[in-house]
Amino acid sequence: MGNPKFNNFTVAGINHWDAPVEIREKFSLNRVRKLALLEGARREGIESLFVVSTCNRTEMIARGATPHELVRLLTTYSNGSLDEFHKYGFEYEGYRAVQHLFKMATGPDSQILGDLQIVKQVKEGYELSAGENMIDGALHRLMQHVFRTHKRSRNETSLGNGAATVAYAAVKFAKRTFDNLKNKNILLVGTGKIGKVTCKNLVNLGVGKLTLINRTRDRAEFVADKYDLEVADLSQLPNRIVDADLVIVATGASEPVITMEQMKMAVKNPKFKIMLDLSVPRNIDPEVGSLHFVDIANMDMLSDVTDQAYRKREKEVPLVKKIIDEELGTYSAWLQEQRVVPTIKALIDKLDAIRDQEMDFFRHKISDDDVEKVEKLTRRIVNKIAAYSIEHLRDHHQSDEVTKVVEEMFKLKAGDID
């Protein structure tokens, strides 16, 4: 791939800015599909790529791949079509692709401004690819700057203040309908990452009755024990829905958990209820929303723009963008320095080859006791000679002329510096 450059980077994907939830869920990728996509990318000769798939986005970040290749991979390993991608998706190349990655990971690009969860989801995607040897040195270096930018944005600004999470936005949404949640019967289905945070937010509000249901009861009991809550089996879901004022669903299921079948008992005993679907793919069948006593809200209906904490975070966005620009500048400088790395490596190899050749010639002329001493002496001489040239190359890494002079001076061939 040669020396790393900004124009080696590409991003392609679907996110909440242009794609509604019914489209995003088609492009959503679970772990199995992510691994299959990585393997497919490897077969196509792509060596560096990772995937971020959340309730609000499915995006691929790569080095050494074309946008066309990324789009083909995404539509092959998801349920989304090429036509849908062309209508709702996006593709970025070069500097804009890298800049987008920074904005995504730090939170300004999130539906919930300053989302506290997104950097964890980016790390998960990155670490999954790293475990599959699908992250090269240039992308690894880039991600160190991305994670440092996120850390700085939290330490140097107030962007992360005010419980910036989807779970928090969901609870705020419920409070706008029910002025007081303390006297409401709440059912929470799913105790994964978002479910646990939602549970904590509800408990902090002092809700009166909160029941947890999870496909694996042990996981629900683990969370319930922490807050002294009630747990019900998944088989009890239809019965529990009947009495609930607020139903929140946040699972990783690929199919709806609540369908019209689970609503039959509630239809016989209608009671107004809000049902929040915090899952992508959606876990509440949209048909349930046709019931006259049910109001459904999905991810696209959540927003914290009326929240005072949001307005405070919004004021921090220019500071965060400044930090992004600084870290992008630092990474850009590192990329520039990589231009001379092949020449440096070729120079060191050339000097080592000369030393080895001379040592082979004189080895039989000196005693065995002196061989080790001469080895050390000649290596030190070579290293010191190389050091001056290496320092000069790095100090003038933006000058092709300086690099050319060094290559001509030491007769470095084109093949030596590939």
C-alpha cells in the first residue's frame, strides 16, 4: 500500500442523520455478521478495516479500500439493499473520512449530543478487528489519536456532562408524557448495556414499581438484586404488559420481542401505555402501534434538545472541534514523517550490509577473542553514521530533495525503499 496518506482512508455507512430506523435496522450487524464481513474483506485483499454498528449507525472505516468495495461488503453481509444504501447511505474519502471518524467517536455526530456510549462502541469494533489482525499500523496509530481526542474532550470540556445517553433520553421522553413516574407501573425488557443504564436512571428517579424481564433470567436477577427490583420470566411478558403504564424494550434480538401475539391479553384489558423501543433492529412490532391505547416511540423519536444539559453541551462543541483539529494535525504530521521511513530503513539495511561484508572479510584475520569486540565497535560506528542522516531526514521529511540526496549518496536502489 506504500506510505500511509490521508487519501488511503475511506468511510461508508448508514446513520441516523439520513436513514430512518426501518432502514438502519436492515443494515445492522451483529458480531457474527461483523466477523463474516471482516473475512469477506480479507478475501478481497482489504487488510485494515473495522465496523461500528449501533442503534443509530452502521459504518465501516478502512484503509486501502475503495468506497465501492465497502458498500458492496455492507450490502452483502447485511439485509440492506444497494438501492437503499444509495438513497440513505454516505461515503467519505481522505481527510473528510478521517475527520468524520473523530466526530463520530467524540460525540458531536451523535443523535444524543456527546453520547457517552459511542466511544465504547467504536472501541468494540476496533478491538474485534484487531483480534482478527485486520488493523494495520497506520489505522492503529489513527485510533490512538481518536481515543485521546475523546479523553481530552471529556477532560477539557463539558461535552459529556448531563447524562448524555440514549437511556437518559428515553427516561426524559417518558417524563414528558407522565409527569410523575413514581406512581407508574414500569416494565423493562432487556438488561444488556442500554437496559442496565435505563434501569439505573429509572431507579435514580425513584420509580415506584419496576419489573425486569430478560431472555436469560440470571442476568435480570443480577441487575434486580443491585436495586431490589422484581424479576419476571419471559413467558410472563403478555401478562405483565397488561398492567404496565410504561414498557421499555432494549434487547439485542434480531426479531421483534413484542408482537401482536404478545398484546392479545392487553387488547382484552386495554389501558393506555407508552412503549419505548430502544433497539435496532426494532424489538416492538410496528403493528403494535396501531392499537388505540398504545403510543410507541422508537430511536428516531428520542431527543434531548429540550434538556438544559443539552444546551450546556452544545456550547462546548466548538471547543471539541478545536481539539479534533489539533489531534488531526498531530496525526497529519506523523503521516508526513512516514514518507522518509522507507529511506531510513533502506539506509540502515545498506550500512548493515556493508558492515557485515567487511566483517566477513576480516573475520579470519583476527582472533576469536577479538571478534565480539570488533562486532560491537563496528556496530557503534555504523549506528552513529546512520544517526546523523536519519535525524536530517526526519527534520526535513517534507522535502523530497533531501530524501533524494540521501538515496543518491548511499546508492539506495528503488527496490530497497519500497
